[in-house]
Amino acid sequence: MVARNEEAQLEACLACLDFCDEIVVVLDRSTDGSATIARRHTDKVIEGAWEIEGPRRNTGLDAATGDWILEVDADERVTPALAREIASVIQTATAPAHYLVPFDNYIGDRRVRYGWGGSWGVSAAVRLFSPGAKRWGDDRVHPSLVLKGEKRWLKERMDHYVDRNISDMIQRLDRYTTARARDLRASGDIGTLAGNIRRFYSRFFKCYVARQGYREGGYGFLNATFAGLYPLISHLKARLERD
């Protein structure tokens, strides 16, 4: 697990992981009580400062010593059913391999299952894998992945508490686009305004219509809107602002 100032979430998340043989917690520039909470559950707590997400996550993967690695964020909860499935699957699983875990995403206490995508959220992610089968790229937000081995799926879902409310959604959009703008400037290719306006419409359509976000009412509309705004605002920040 990689976390930064997650004392409000950390205890509930770590309490779900008592079926694991080893817990590794990487704390990035945490100034709250996260370290105290983490040490109640494990003695493998790594504290440091990583500006870029990929190297931060790879630090945790490198510190894990098990035959199979489960990667969990502080706002996620491994359900008892998922824990039982993982424990069963790894008894006979062959490596190298990586497993996608389906998500149940929540905004507040509302489960929002449809319409995620466009770098705004996912309905499944690679979270269980053999050592070396997953590596993160050098990006500040939504790093690329290098995956090895056979791709497999688990059936049980991970509970993911994405945002507390609409204000949280707006603040997340601001954080994500600021980080993405830095990556765009570093790459030397920020794209064009016209191209990112087109992406707004294509991403909105994909999330709201193709991925059935309309089934979620107002939350589906908001997710589709933010998915479309993400590349557009990132481009504008990269073009108009400087760190």
C-alpha cells in the first residue's frame, strides 16, 4: 500500500488485510498520524518523499517478499469474499501472471458501477500479481504499466471509496489535471486546444453512453463530464500556467 496523509482511511483498509502474510506500507511525505496507524499492523513501513507516482509505487513492490503481491490503496477495502478468493486462487496459480480485480466504486455511500473511464476511474484494475509481473512507469498521475505473464480475472469485487461527495470530485479533478499538466510540459508535447475539445466530446460519449453512465443518473453525468474535462483542463494548465 502507498499512502499520503490517509489517517482517515488507513485503519479501515489495513484491518481488511489480516489474511496477508506480510503488509508493506509506503508513506509519501505524510505529516498526519498515518505512520502510527500503519505500525499497528506491520513493521514494514517505508517513509520518504517521491514526487512521481510510479517510482513511489515501485518502491513498495520491491519491498514485498511474498510469492504473490496484492496492491491496495487506502480508499479501497478487500471484502471477505475477495480475501477468500485470493487465498484460494494463489494456492494453485502459476507465475508469471497478473489478475484484474473488479471494483465497486462509491461516491459517498452511493455505489456507482457504470460509466467509469477516460482516466477518471476504472471498473477493474491489476491488483494481484506475481513479483515482477507489474511495474509502474515514470508519470505523476495515472502512470503507464508494464505487465508480464498471463492475464487473468478474479470474480469478487473490491470496494473503492473514490470520493466523499461532489466537492471531493472537483478537488480530485484539480489535483489530477495539475499533475498531468506537469507531465505534458515535461514531455514537450501538450497537444492542441482543438484536439482536446474533440476529446471532451468523445470521452463524454464513451462514459455516458457506451459505458452506460446514464444508468447512474446525475453521478453518471458528472463522471462523464469530468472524464471529458480531464485532458482539456490538463492541456490548458500546461499551456497557460507554470509551476
